[in-house]
Amino acid sequence: MLDWYDHHARDLPWRIPPDASQQGVKPDPYRVWLSEVMLQQTTVAAVKSYFERFTRLWPTVTHIAHAEDAAVMAEWAGLGYYARARNLLKCARVVAGDLGGVFPPTAEGLRQLPGIGPYTAAAIAAIAFGAKETVVDGNVERVMARLFDEHTPLPKAKPILTTHAASLTPPERAGDYAQAVMDLGATICTPRSPACGICPWREPCLARQRGTAASLPKKEPKKAKPVRFGYAYVGRRADGAWLLETRPERGLLGGMLGWPGSDWTDEPDPNPPAEANWRVLGTEARHTFTHFHLRLQILTAELPVSASPAVGGFLAAQDFRPSALPTVMRKVFDLASPSFPPIEHAQTRR
Ligand code: SF4
């Protein structure tokens, strides 16, 4: 596996390539930590550009620890699971403030930090510090299920697959090995059509021998997600400023910028943030969160300069970046903004 990795490792912006790794070049724990937090629940393709922008803006953990919360949340917008960004800041401030800017080198030490669970701790310890930790993500689960022809469905199979993965983790180059299995799952042992013919594990692989690879890993059937409804109010003042709120720290999209609105429930009550002639937009915004589908009724209004909203505040057009909105709020803006006539001198940055 390591030999295969030495020749076929993916080129990733947070990774030390295997040849450099073998010559003793050590990964930067800050970059490994940042990439692992970003990769929780998100794909490599989605993370790359965020990672490059974050490391350009904040090249070390001390830089990001001193960043404004709003600036980090705005850069995180679109990556989803916003609690991760809040924990990212908390963690950076503990490492920069209490630990002299140095990440603990063990999984146990890393787990004490905000936002670092068992998986992320194992991944950082292995990849950044070469610790012999077993790292099991979705790719590794799939590879192990096939290699051992394990038919117990996920999530029940998790401990079994972790035991299999642990049995194969070598004492040397544990970080490269963890990344090798992840790469194998991402590029060869893919969900639909594994390329067994070029797989370095084709000889020992039981699923390949028995012809079961494409049906593994087995999964418990997923429960249907409920649908929730809500109202979102997009108000623009006569001078072009937008009425926005910073959402409460706790709860979905906590700390992110958004349009004022109602609760998201089966039967939400309308909750306009200011007196105005709110008009219902013909189309609703739809978005899927982990546990439910959301359908937002959008209302728009032109507000007078004298408007004093009960919720949120006005953000001047030149200070408003739609890219700083989380995805569902961005969808609302993209649907609502064409219904506003252009305002001279009030330009919104993209
Ligand atoms: S032989 Fe096929 S099924 Fe087995 S690990 Fe390799 S790619 Fe996956």
C-alpha cells in the first residue's frame, strides 16, 4: 500500500508529497488541522479553494486566532456545518493562547481541544505527527468492508471495520498509510465501480474474489427526512442597504449572516422584521440540511430610510458580499435580488 502511495498519492494543498515525507519533510500541524476540520462532512473538491484562501489570509494558527469572528465566518460561508467554524476559532485561540501556538502531538491531547473528535484527533496525530493511529473515514470503511468482505450494514459495522483497519496500520509511516487508504478509496475503490484490476490489494481482497465488491459496504436504509417551512424577509432600504441579521450563536447557521425570518417548523408564523409592504415572491428557496429539508417562502420589500427594524440591522450595499452568506441565505438572495430595481451608486460586491 505504501509503495502504491509513493507513486499515486493525490496532490493536495495540505499534504507533504510522499517523496518529501520520506526525506524528512514534516507536515505543518496547522495546515493538517485546518484541512481535517474543513473535510468533516465535506468533499476534497469543495474544500480545496477554501483551504487555499484561509491559509493565504491566516498562514498560522496565531493569525487565525487573532482574526475577527465575522471575517472567519464570512470566509467559511458555503462550506456548511457552521458549528465547525465556531469551534475552529475556539480551538485556534486555545492553541495560540494557552499552548504557545503548538498543537499537541497525540490523539489524546488533540481530543481535549474544541471541535476535535476521535476521528479528527486520530487523523491529525497520524498525518501531522506520524503517530500510529487508526484513521477511519467513509473511504476507509468502504475499502475495509470490501477487503474483508464484511456484510454487516453501516453504521453497525463501524467498530468491526475499525478493528480491521487497526490490524493493518503499520508502526512506521502511519500518516502516509492512513492517507494511502483514503486515496485508494477516493480514486480506485470507488463506491460504484471499483477498479480492482489496478488495485494494489487485488490479491488479498475477499470481495473481489467473491464478486461482492459493488454491493459493499451494506448500509441500513435511511429514514426519510422531514420537511420544514419558514419565511425569509429580504428588505432593502432606499439607499441600497440590506436588512440582515447575525444569527444567534447557538442553533443552525449560528453566528452567520442571514435574512431575518421565522422559525423553521411545520407551520411557522410570519415574523416580518419591520413595517413594510412585504410582497411574496413566486418562488421559494429550497435547501437540505442533515436532518431535514427546508422550504422558505421569500418576501421582499423596499424600506424607507427612516425604517427602524425590530430585528437585525442595515448593511450598506458596498459592504455586503453575498458570498459571505451561508448557502441557504445565498439562495434566498439570488432568488430575491432580481425583484429589486437597480439603485445608482449602490453597488453590491459579488
Ligand atoms: S480489489 Fe477492488 S474491491 Fe478490493 S480493495 Fe481493491 S478496488 Fe476495492
